[in-house]
Amino acid sequence: MPHRLAETIQELRGTAMRGLVLAVDDTGDVQTVDVQTHDGMLRAGIEVFQPYGVATCAPSVGSVVQLAAIGADPGDLIALPPVCPAARYGGLQSGEVVLYDAGGDRVALRQGGTVEVLGATSILIAVGTMSIVVTQGSITIDGATLIVPDLPQAEPPNPNQVWNPGGAGPLAITPPSG
């Protein structure tokens, strides 16, 4: 009986484990990882379960996954999304959320209602044929542009003008030709 108990304990121990990520493949219908688990055991092509609407591809160097054996079958492993402790975004306040990548881009939902969007090289906002691109040195608006100030003394601007709230008159905006 003690031998069977030891086997059962070992089987249960193998239903959940950690794995060091060796490679990530995000080219198929599902993302898979190759991992090294306890005692140097190598496992390849393990499906990563990702929630709907969120897709990530963690760095393969330094990432770790939590593995679960479905039905206690070590031949049927799944992986939870990888974490990369060395690249974790920290310092958040209670209730804050940050979506970030390895290149320094991020979208942060901050306490107090601030949405912070940072792009390492540019930020693109697009709806249909309208787009706004913000770079280090410029803001480019492509599409019909109308900025309507909330100034009671100002007459509604025409689509080719923006009113200067400082009172110096309209600023010309040239709509894109097309």
C-alpha cells in the first residue's frame, strides 16, 4: 500500500508544474511552447491557453509557464500564458492595468481616470478612412478634419479652419487632396 500511495502522490504532483520556456511558436492556429520541466524533462508543442481578445508572445528567453496535465495525463499538457519575470511591468497602484511590450510601448489605465498611451516611435488612431498619426516631431491627420471649439463668441468654423481659443483668429488647416 505505501508503494501505491507514493505513486498516487507522484501522479498528483505531475498534474501541475512549471516549465522554463525554450521556444515559442505563434504561427499556427494556436500558440505553442517548448519547455523544460523538472529534472530537465523536455516537452515540445504544448498548447498555450490564451483568453479571447488578448494575444501575446512572451520572450522565449527567461519566460516561465504553468503547465497542467488534463485528466492527470502527462501526455496531454496545456500551458497558461507565459510570464517573464525579468520584463514584468511593476510599480502599479491598486486597480491599475497596463498592456505593454518589449519595445517600450504601453497603454495604461491609471487611477483617477487617466488613460496613458505611449508609443516608442508612433501612435496610430484609425477609424474607417480617418487616421491620426503622432510621432516624435509631428501629428498627421488624414481625412476630413473639423475641430469645433466650445467658444460662445465664435461662429462655427468651416471645415478648413480651426479657431484659436487664444482669440487670434482661425488657424488654417489644409485638408488632404484626393
